[in-house]
Amino acid sequence: MALKTIPGFDRIGEENAFAVLARANALASEGRDIINLGIGQPDFPTPEHIVEAAVKALRDGHHGYTAATGIPALREAVCADLARRLCVNVPADNVLIVPGGKVTMFLAILMFGEPGAEILYPDPGFPIYRSMIEFTDATPVPVPIREENGFAFSAEETLSLINEKTRLLIVNSPANPCGGVTPRREIEALVAGLSAWPDLAVLSDEIYGQMTYGEAAHVSLLEFEQVRDRLIYLDGWSKTYAMTGWRMGYSVWPDALFDKARKMAVNSWSCVNAPAQYGAIAALTGPQDCVAEMMAAFDARRAVVVDGLNAMEGVSCVMPEGAFYAFPNVADTGMAAKQLASGLLEEAGVAVIGGPDFGILGEGYIRLSYANSLENIERALEKFRSYLDRR
């Protein structure tokens, strides 16, 4: 019997970081010495006070359904945190608790993607953007994220790509996979230019918003009242609090879209895991020194990674200003990016991700996550160097 699905399912892509993770784990199970710089998750454990809050919630009997939008105390905690960090006031009624950051992308793209529509997305960028756009049969329009701009987006170039068919603009800063942080002048220029397109929705992926280094400062689109009526804000706990496996995210929706998102929640996941929500409250309301300690470690690793990469023949790497990724230019090695990534894993035992897995403009680059121990990073860099020397 031939089962026929709708064409959209044949267009769905995937996040190749998980395929690389599976291959790395398979090689490790064979006894190979594998260092994983591919997957994007902190190597720190979830802070103990967060774990204890979730355990206490279980013991206190929080075993049942919650509201599809999230428990009120968590939605209020999100608002208080945004006020503390970003000095913005967001009504709790506009906050939706979701099972992971990807869900917000999924909902937003489903709302605006259809045949004939265009959706702008960062390239190189998180691969799920393009995958979901293609699923809806909308036309994906890449917004180039260029090395010469420090991997920040250009407001002028972004605005030049908007036309009457554009339904949704996706922006991401601090950025995955490149580590770029878009400066305030570009954010302000983008907001000013969007006044010419009042019916264009904006999805701002700020999941790495607390992960910046040095003088780099995260500027949130939530700060700008003139776009709040069409802004979908994406954030969560996975990166900042080392909670990737908890599947905890949240989004802030404009009044016109919130009830649509709520209905999608009711129709798909019903509600987010109850005790995990109590852990998320503890994360936002508890001590924040755990975040500072993790970022200090990432900062030290960042310097080692960039110095080590720039010392290699045929490799150059700009200093990332956010997230925990380096995106070195490997074009001068003479190898295609995915060929190099495959060789590093299979022959050198170092898992990285080829740039083309993040978009059509990713050729010539690879992504390394420095969410691994300093010892492992130094060993991985030596393996990388030795592999290039043998070529």
C-alpha cells in the first residue's frame, strides 16, 4: 500500500547537528576518542536550585495539566525578568510558555507561510528557519550574514529584500551559528525602515540574549514600542541555564496573534511539563551567579579557540561576540566545508558542523561549539591542526 502525504512533508529539512551527534556517539561506542564540538548545548549541569525546585514540585503533587499558556507564576516571572534585564514592560497575558524555542519558530512560520508569500531569514542561520519556510511552501529569502560585518546583519541589506510579498522577517542576535551580535545602530536602522512596511510581522530569536562578551551588548527588539504590535519575541531557558533537555521556552506575542498561538498550543502539546515550569521559575527568580560563571568559562574558551584556529594554515576566525560558537573561514584549506567536517570526525575524531548545514551562504565555513571543557578544546585543536598537516 502506498501512503501519500502532502507535499510539504517532502520539503522538511532537519538540523544536521543531531546527525553529527549520532555519528560521533556511534564512533565513540566503538572505542574511538571523539571530541564533540558540534552540538550546541552547554556542558554545565543545570544549577542545583533549579533541579531542586522541579523535584519539590513533583513531591508537592504538581503532576497534572496546567493552562496551555503556562502557569501564571511562571508567566509573571518571565515579565519580571524582562523588566530586570531589558527594562521593558510586557503583560503576562502576552507570554506563552512553550516546550522549547523551536516551537515559537514553528508557530510563527506556520502563521505566515503560504504559497506566494516570502519569508526572510538569516543565512547562515539556524537551519529550522528555512526548513519550516519550505514546509509551508512559502519562498525562503536569505538575509546574508557576512563575515566582513562581524557576522551581524545589515539593516540596509535586510530592508532592501522586503517587498509586497514579504510576510515575515526573522532576525537572530546574538546569532547561531556565527556568534555575531548586531549593534544598536543597525537595530535602530532596521526598526526605522520597518515603518514603511507596517503589515510585516517580525520574529526576533533572542535565545542567546544573555550570552555576550566584552563590550558587545545585546539589543532587544522588545525595546522598540513602534514594532511591538507585530513582534514575536523568542527566548527560553535552554542555553542561559543549561536546560536543553528540559525543553523550556517562551515567547511574547502581540495582541493580534496571541490567541492564535494559544489555540495552536491547545491543539498540539496541550501544556508544558508541570514540574519543569516550577524549575523555570527558580531559574528566573533565583541567584544569577550561575549564568555569570558559565559565561566566564565560555569567554576563556573563546579566546583559546580563536587563537588556535588563527594559528592554523588556511584557517581564519573572527572573534565571536555572542553565543558559544566560532565560525572559522576554512576556504583556504582547499577543502569544501562539509568535506572538511566529515574528515575531521571520521579521521581526526573531532565533531564539527559544516557551514552549508546552516544555509546556502555557509560554504567555506565550519561551526565549532566551545561548550566543552578547555582540556577537550585544546586536544581538539591539536587534532584539527594535525589533520590539516597530513592533507
